[in-house]
Amino acid sequence: MSREGFKSGFVSIIGRPNVGKSTFLNRVIGQKIAIMSDKPQTTRNKIQGVYTTDDAQIIFIDTPGIHKPKHKLGDFMMKVAQNALKEVDVILFMINAEEGFGRGDAFIIERLKEVNTPVFLVVNKIDQIHPDDLLPLIDRYRSLYSFAEVVPISALQGNNVETLIEQIKSYLPEGPQYYPADQVTDHPERFIIAELIREKALHLTREEVPHSIAVVIDSIERREDSQTVYVGATIIVERDSQKGIIIGKQGRMLKEIGQRARVDIEALLGSKVFLELWVKVQKDWRNKLSQLRDFGFREDEY
């Protein structure tokens, strides 16, 4: 049911890996729903963040960074990212001011030329560059594409984020409130819990374990007469050596991953959590469609 003057619509966030899309989404929604890592290609699934005010509802779609795929998982991520350009009201093309123009940006701009949706150029991480360097950077992008709006921001510090939200609202049509005001994502809790565990594993293992980690939630249960939620999860890796790194000496690394993930999961669920983690090797899972499907990467949903 739509009320008079209420605006709603879908906004797709695209950009090269590691430009700050997830940081922006978490800043706007005010809750951790997209995992953050300084490694590229952290986000694999289309994460929807729902931002609701008295006069509007914006449904954000955070996509995998657009890049040339190297394996079947990469193909999947690329299709998700490109599909996110279709049937939305606004596209945010986010760039990293600190890194400047890159070949990947030219690749994305070519794809933007195929859509009729208004595209904003969102220049993130402006706190990392000298103000004099900002205008030449913007001019470079404007020479390649006619952007509907250009908005410089710092997602990490929150600079100009409110201005961007207001600009987005001005492009949205009048429409219904699709989600309840207190709902911030359309993903089930088990997906977010898996992502939080994966974030900690990526963060703690740094360069030792590349993006060959998946997390499967085996069980979530609240037992009778207990205020605690019991979560069982398996971390999937591709090689025995990676399993050793994730477990760590005398199990210390796995324990640290679990402790850090539990803090975020408790904040998400608003309840005490008992988290039990296992580690399993499934060789070359990123190239096996059956295993990609088992781990929740379903192309047909996009």
C-alpha cells in the first residue's frame, strides 16, 4: 500500500572490487549486513539493504565487484553484478578516489552505456586525497560518460552520505513501502551469520588463505529453557594446507575466528550465542557447479 508522496525504489551499487561498497551500505543501514575486508571480491551474493525513513524506502543492492572472471564462481559473481544493472531506479557507480581511474573502470563504463537508468558517480574515500586532486579525477570520468549526478563521499567517516541519500530520493518514483520499517535486509539470518564468520576468517588469515573460503551453517537452534542460541557452522577450504592455517596452532586461529564472529552474531540476534566451528576440505570447490549450489550460489535466482 503506497501513501501519498512516499517514494520507494531499488538502487544498485556497482564498482571495481574494494572501492568501499560494503562500507557504504553498512554506514547507511547502520547495521552490519555486508562483510568488509581489505581483500577484493569479498561480496559474493546480492545483498539487499533496506533504508526506510518517514518519506521514502530505498532498497540497496550491493553487488560483487565487476571484474573479468577467472573461474566458475567468478562467472557467477559477474552475472550477478551485471543483472543488478537491470530493472533498478538508480545505479551508483562507486570509485575509490585514492586509486584513481583504472582499466576496470573503463570495463564498467562500457556496460553502463547499455542501460538507460540514471547513473551517479560516487567518489568514495575523499578523505584520503588532497582536495585539489578531486576535480581532475571527476573530469576524467565525466569525459567518458554522462552521469546524472556526481557525489563525493567518505563512507568510512560518513562525509556527504546524507547528501547522497537525498539525491537518490529525488530520482525515485512514488511507490509502496516494500518492507517493514524495522527490516534492514531481505537475507535470512543464516546467510548473514555465515558471512560474519567468513569475514573473520578472511581478516585473520590475511594473505595466507585466498578467497577459497565458504561457510555453511549446519544448525541454528534455541533450546527450551535457554536464552542462548546454538550455532554450528563449517568453514570450507580447498586445500589441506589452508585447513591447517584456519585451525592454527593448537586450534588457536579457529578459536579466535569463533570468538570474533560470536560478538557480531550476538549483536545481530540480540541474544547470547554458543558458536561451534568445524573446518572441511573440498578440493577446487569454486570450479564445481554442484558445490557452488550447495554453498548458496544459485544463478537462477538472479
